[in-house]
Amino acid sequence: MTITINDELRAYIDPLTEDEYAALERSLLAEGCRDALVLWGDLLVDGHNRYAICQKHGIPFNTIQNKTFRSMDDVYLWMIDNHLGRRSVSDFQRGVLALRKKEIVAARLAQAQPEPSSAAPADDEEPAKPVVEPVLTREAVARAARVSSATLGQIEKIQKTAVPELVNAVKAGVISINAAAAVASLPEEKQVTAVAGGKKELRQAARQVREARLPPKPEPAPPPADATPEQLEIHRLTQLVATLTEERDQLKKKVQHLTIALAEARGEQ
């Protein structure tokens, strides 16, 4: 049997970690290759890791043909949908895959648009209706990735502006999507420095970005020059209330940041 490996297709989905690959190898050695490899003709579509391990250890395997594919885009969409349904895929990975699906569907939609024709159809001839795939809205993409629209937007930002080191940190779970999106707004050199500093430095950088986005505190208006003692006292109390309110809001923000940091720490354990 001839099986062809397409390097671009093999790299389309994030590779397994060393621990995941080792666990798969132990499973195949103990139980054999129970799931068939998916082929399109002689092209291997699903099961690259299993195929490599089976070849290495001489483990028998079965194959199955997927006859629904008509193009490489069909293959990519199948791979995306297949991985979106797996529980082991992280939120970030699902977001990236869902965004790739959106790009493919959008490209197909653009290609399906009918070209303007100068020839008018005959009176008894109805114009052909192009086959148009449904548009994937942001909400639909977020649902496919099982994340919120806000998280999907953060994943888009990370893809567009994050340095590779920061992207790898998100994939490894060193930093959350929320914090990584904040760090991704920094210049590239600062992103690299933050990643090199580890979890603590990354969280500090994300916190500084969030705090920098807060609107500046307005300067208090002075009391009127001819203010009476009562008016001065009212002005003093008003300023005191404003100061206490500001302190309360700052404490709320600190609690929110601590809550986020605690959730990230628990998720990494």
C-alpha cells in the first residue's frame, strides 16, 4: 500500500506534545492501532502520528477512504471539524481552527459570486443561481470554537500581533488568552522580554497594559472664590466621597486582577 504524506497537511494541526506522543506510543504498543487511518486516494488525511508509530514498531493498521472530498479545502474543513470536536484541544487551538474555517468558507463564498455578464438571458431562460455557502458570522465561529466572542477576538489579536514566543506560551498554558492578548499590544521586544521572564513577568506585563488603558483621573474643581463656610464644607465632603469612591473602584479592580491570576494559576496546575 502506498501512503503519501503531505508536510503542509501534517503541520496544519498543532503537533502533539512529547508527553502526548509518548502516551499514544504506549497505547499503540499495548492495544494496537484500533482506529483506521483516513485516506483520500493515497494521501494520508488523519492519523499521521499513529502511522509514524506503527511504521516504527511494525504495528498493523487499517485504512479507510473518505470519498466525500472534492478538493484540499474539503480536506482542511474536515480536519478542522474533526479536531474541534475533541476534548483534548485547548480553547486557543479551537479558536485558531475555527478562524481558519471562517477564512476557507469566506474564500469559497468570494469565488462563488457570479461574474457580471454583458449577454442578456433569453426570455424563456432563467439565470443560473450560484451555489453559495452560508457566511460564518463571528458568533457562529465562536460557537464552533466553544468560546465567547470576546475570547475569539483576543485570539485574533494574538494571531495578528503576538510574537512567536508569546504564541508558544499561550499554547503551552504559561499565560491565559486574556493576558496574552494584553501583552500582544506591546512592542515586539517587550513581548519577548516578558516571555523570557516567565509567568510572573507575563502577568505583570498584562496588568500594566490593563492599568494603562484606564482613563486618567480628572482633576477636582476648586471651590468658588466667594464660597461660604457651608459651601466649603460641602465641597470638602464631596471631594472626600469622590476619593473614597475611587479607592473602592481601585480595590475592585485589584480583586478582579487577583481573581484572574488565581484562575490562571489553578488552570496551570
